[in-house]
Amino acid sequence: MRPEPTEPEQLALTGLPEPLFAATPSRLLAFDCPRRYWFTYLARPAPPKGAPWAHNTVGAVVHVALARWWQQPLRRRTPEAGADLVRRFWQSDGFADDNQSAGWREQAARWVQNYVADPRSGMSPESPPAGVERTVRVVTERLAVSGRADRIDRRPRPDSGPATGSPDELVVVDYKSGRHPLRDRDAAESLALALYALAAAGTLHQHCRRVELHHLPTGDVLGFEHSDASLQAHVARAESAADGIRDAERQLDAGLDSEQAFRPAPGPSCTWCDYRRLCPAGQRASEYRPSWGGLGELTGEV
């Protein structure tokens, strides 16, 4: 049996540095609304979510199809194979009925087929990326962040030369399938992409500063070249979120009610929250939408 620590030992123990906060980008971003963070990660028993969103189903299937495309034999890496993969992995969660589901299945299949055929997509059959659904990790002074990047490309580095070392660089690619077109600043402002760039560089030991959002409905590719300063700004933002989470958890441990320690941050985005029905503040701040309410317009035939 270990003896009780002496007074100097006790002082030394209390002076230990705080352990790193382990999180994913999604977990850090969830604290934009502390109440949503509570429901998602801390409440026990875990509260049931609302009905699955149809637009999330579309996005999930598109991601699966684009990941599985690289697992096909080389001769099968065609645009048509991308569409077939959407049909193979299709789910009907969240749609109003079978007809709506079938229409969106074919729309998503066209998106993937057109995307694979687009030279801007980087979906070159003979040139597999450095990572597909690759888990990467980065450690900062206060964080240990990990997550899965949709795709990590290895491309020729524009400024390659004797002074820069490797002639190649890594590029983090994130797929988007939402109904709203992307804005020019979306790639620059993405916390997840910035952390993935840092994590990809550390995990794969190669220069990584460029991040890209690929919007399948429009075919738009929006990129941003990070600097050391812009990446550190995102690290500071992530560490601030982690500090906020820890402060709320300390308040909870000190006896504060969860509704006070993790207050809601209501706004229009509460419409799409999985826990809206459990949050009166979110209900007051947003309008109800059915589970298929986030879908855009269908174009083309089933």
C-alpha cells in the first residue's frame, strides 16, 4: 500500500501541468453552442436525437462513394463507377418517401459522376492520394487533436527548389454536398481544415499549407494557402474552445446545474440541431423543418 504523500510531495502534485485536452475538430466546434456540446458528449444517459436529416444522408453516401472509388481496381476507377457506388451504398434515412429518396439517389449519383470526370477534382485513377479518410493527429501546447481528413493529396510544390527540400506538398481536400454555394473565405475560415493541415504535415512528415473545399453540386473548388500566422490563429481558436469546455466542466464539478454550466447559444442554426426538441431556447430562436427540409431542388430525371 502506497503511503500518504508528504507535504512537499503534495505541493509537487498540485503543481503538475494540466493534461492535454483530447478532441476532434467536430468536438471543439460543437462548443459553439455549449448546450449542444452537453447533449452530444456529456449527458448520460445520452438523449435520443431527432429524426435523421436527409441532407446528412446525402452527404454521408457521397463521402462513402468517393472513398470506396479509390478501392476499385484501376480499370474500374471511372466516373460511372462513382455513380454506381452511390447507388450501392444509398440509404433512405430522413426522406419524405421512396420517390423523394430515389430522386436524390440519382442526383447524388450524377454529382459524383460529374465530379470524378472533372479534371479539377484531382480524381486521377493512376495517381492515388496520400490519404483517403486518413486519421491524422497534431499536438499543441494545450491540445491533442485527431480526426479523419476526407482526402490528402500529394502534389508538386509551386515553390520547390533546393531551399524548400521536398518537391511535393500535401493538400487537404474536404468534400461538401450542401445546397448553398461556397463562399471564397470558407476554406480560409475552416477550423477543421487548418487543424488537418497541421496534423497532416506532422503525421506524414511533409509540407502542408493548402486546404481545399470541393462542392459537388456546383463543381466549385475553393482553396486557401495558409501561412504560419493563419494556422496559429486557428490553433488559438481551438485552444480557446478547449479552455471554455474545461471551465464549464469545472463549474459542473463544483455543483452548478448543467443548464447553467452549459448554456444554449440560440440562433437560426438551431433549426438543424439534433437536440432542438430538448432545448426551449433553440425552439424559440429557430423554425421547425421536417427531416428533409435541408434538401435543395432536384434537377434532372430519376
